[in-house]
Amino acid sequence: MKYIICVLFMLISGCSTVVPVTVKFPEAPSKLQTICPQLEKLKDEAKLSDVSKTITINYSTYYECAVKVDSWIEWYQVHKLIFEGIK
Amino acid sequence: MWLLNFLPDWVFYVVGSVGLIGLFLSYLLQFIPIPSINIYKIPIQLVSIVLIVFATYMFGGIANEEQWNARVEEVEAKVAMAEVESVKQNVQILEKVVKKTEYITRKGEEVIQYVDREIVKYDSSCVIPKEFIKAHNDATELNK
């Protein structure tokens, strides 16, 4: 029994410990983490200038949101390359 | 190897040396013509061999541990570099977003100024039908 305990003790001495390297998930810019706003609507009694303004505002909203989406794509591609560089 | 975390490396070198010395001494025992001492020859040899085997095993463990520690340090350095690079790229992306958003806002304001200056002249002459307003407002809710 004593010998078995000694042999077991020797064998478990080979047990490995956990590798202490952790990679933190990269933080994205907070400006990219805001949701796109809803488009503006026309009032019932809207004039031509109101229509033009609302359409302009909505186009601006679309393009601002498109910038965010494009930036997310760029962020993903850049960080994928960085992550692959760690291996 | 967890055992290496509790004991310093030199302990295993001492164990190995004790094993070798024990083995050597056990061979010397045959030259001593005293039977009461000679009976310890086999046990000393056995214990020495066990110590040598254990120490050899642990030498391998030490070498392996050193190799892994070097690898860990290398990966840690890469991770640190990646984190710095990530922050740098985030700043660049954020600058681009801010620049592009400011440009869009400025262009939008210019168009609205143009509307206030030119399009308002046609407000009284151009009646917007309710159907147009409905079509526009429905289009703003395509995602609902």
C-alpha cells in the first residue's frame, strides 16, 4: 500500500497547471456602440420645406448610421488581424 | 507540474545526487566484510534507484516547465502588444467616425440652410397631398 501511494504521488507530480495567459476581448469605441435612431416622420400639415428638411435629416441619419456600420466592419477586420498575430 | 510550484528546483538536484551517492555507497558496501552492514546493500540500492528515477523524471519536468514558461512569456508579450495595437486602431477608427459624422452633419445643415433660403418660396404654391405624407411616414417604419 505504501509503495502504491509513493508511485501515485510520483505520477500525479506530472499533472500540469493551467496556462496563465488570458486574452481580454478588445473594447470597441463607445461611439460605435450606440444604436441607430429611428427616421423622422412628416407632420400631417407639412409644407414642401418641411418635407425637404425631414428628407435631409433622414438621409443624414442614414449616412451617420452607414459610417458606424462601415467602422464596425473595419474594426472587426483590424482586430481579426491583431488576434491572428498572437498565435 | 504542480510539484515544481511548491518545491524549488534544487531539491530535485539534491534528491538525484543523494540517489547517485547512495548507489555508489551501496557498491562500496561489498568491500566491507561486516555482515550486519552488508544487509543494507539491497535496500539502499533500491531506494537510490527510486530517487534517481524520480529525480530524472523531475529534471524532465523542470526542462518542460522552463520551455512552457518561455512560451507563456512570449504569448504574454504578444498579447500586450496586441492590446496596445488594439487601442491605437480604436483611436484611429474613432477619429475617422467623428470626422465623417461631422462632415455629414455639416453637409446636412448646408442643405437645410438651402431649403430655408430657396425651397420655402414654394411652400404656398405647392400643396403636399396627405397620401404623400402617409407614403413617406410608412417608409420610415419599414423596420417595424
